[in-house]
Amino acid sequence: LSGLDPAQPYFQGTPIEVRLDKSDAEFVDVIHTDSAPTIPYLGFGMSPAIGHLDFYPNGGKQMPGCGKNPVSQIVDLDGIWEGTRDFVACNHLRSYKYYSDSIIYPDGFLGYSCASYDVFESGSCFPCPKDGCPNMGHFADKFKMKIKNDFVKLYLNTAEAKDFALWRYKVTVTLSGKSKVKGYVNVALYGSGGNTRQHQVITGTLHPDNTYTSFIDAEVNVGTVTKVKFLWNNNWINPTFPKLGAATITIQSGENG
């Protein structure tokens, strides 16, 4: 049984006979996309973990792309009806959109087992353990025989719009150069599975010889990394023409470490 943002009003906190529960089937997986409290946030979805695997994409409360201004959302590419419906219940409806995307991306939507979304964002639950990470959506049941705990809460990030699947990488950069500068560093990954766009991995004061770590959620599964593009910019013309490079760049895939 797959619960697509099971309803909060009239169901949350009720006995298990009333609401979706892991006892309802041999395997129950749940996608939570709108679990903010109903009052004052009008969250339609349930927040507690109730299945064998409970996925909280983007933290489970506010989905990227749902904060767009109403006009752009209502005059949607898919038509006014879908746009209006999305404006009213965008977070809630993301659950079935993630699910349908998961059919097309069987290796996507990896959920990382973590205490909370904040802990996941800090990178503490990265990479996947040796048993691997379950895939949110249609292929969640591939993980059925590996569940050890009573409730497993899983976190991941998604894109703002179709295609929603993202793949998580840890990027560690050691800078080289002569003097510190203010600016930002972008990195793009190239690999056997495809290339990513540029992702910002550092912003602020850039110190040569310092090592910086960041996580990127890439829009393609890069596969085996073949090269990395490193770009930095300081956004203004500096008459001293500072030079900055990367002494080393290390990429770690979340999927297999």
C-alpha cells in the first residue's frame, strides 16, 4: 500500500482502525508532502510516521515550486484547471506527481534515513548505508526485506518542477591561490550518466588552502565522474586580478558512497 500524503484533518491522532497504518498491508510506504499543521498553515497531510517506510521529501511540509505567485501557477502549462487546483493544494498534490515520476526514474528519489530534515540537510546521514537507501515511490517495495526498525523516517530533496528526481552528491573543494577574496564557487559534474548544470558550493570569503564541503542535489545521475568544472567569481572588477583555483575536488555519491 502506498499512502500519497494521507489526510490530516479528521484522521491524524485517531485509532489505527480509522486511518492508514502499517498493519493495513504487508508493506506500507508513505509520502508526506503537506504535513504542516492544518491550523494555521492549512496542511492537508499527516505528519507522524505511520508506515514501514515514511518519506518526507524536502522536509515534508513545503514543496519547492509551490510558493510561486498565484498568477503563474493558475495559468499553468497544463491548463487553467490544473493550475488552479495546484494553487489551492500544491503541496498535497505533489505526492502523486513524485510517485508518477518515480516510475520513470527507478534509480531516483533515494530516501536517507535520518532523525530530522535539519540533520539530513547538515549532511550527517550521508551516504547511504551498506544496505542502500530505499527509493521513494513506485519502487519502495524493493527495500521491503531490509527494514529493521519499527518506523523509518526518510528524507530527500526534489526539484521545483518536472522532472522531480534529484541525486545527492557531497562535494569537497580545497582552494589554491595567493590571497583571500570574496565571491562564490560553482561546480558542474560530468560523468558516464550525464552532466549537471553549475551548482554553487561556496559563497562568502574564499581562503586559499581552506577546504570547503557542500552537498548538491543534481538533476541527473552522473554515474562514474569523468571530470569536474570549477568556476569562481567575485561579482566585481578587482584591479589586482586575483587568481583562485582548486587544488583538489572530491565527489562522493550518496547512492554508493
